[in-house]
Amino acid sequence: MEGFGEWLQLSLFQCRLSVRRHAELIALLDGIIHHSDDHVILVDVGLADQVVPRVVSLGKTYSAVEREPVIV
């Protein structure tokens, strides 16, 4: 992740990327991860006033957590 963003904690990085740098990062990671063992998630949270995350998942299958009501 060196050169792409800031390390926040453990395996969490914050990156501000152009479309081109985003594509470069995906290509780089896709070429070095072990697809059966690793899981990399890139979340584009968009503009601060219009948060609609877009997720790119490399490696293991990603499934979003479904939020459902819990009746107690």
C-alpha cells in the first residue's frame, strides 16, 4: 500500500485516489493476493455529503452484511 494511502490500523488504509490510481491499485493487488486465502475490500464512500459506498472485492467472495430488524 506504500505510495497509495495512509496506514490507519492493522490492515486498514485510507487512500484518496483518482480513477487511474484506483485502477492501478486494483491491478497491483489482484496480481499479488492469494485469491483462495486473501480478501481485500476497497470501499469508495464518495463525497462526505452523499455517502453511497461502492465496494470492490478481490479474493474470497464478499457478501454485504444484511441489516434486519431484531425483535426481542
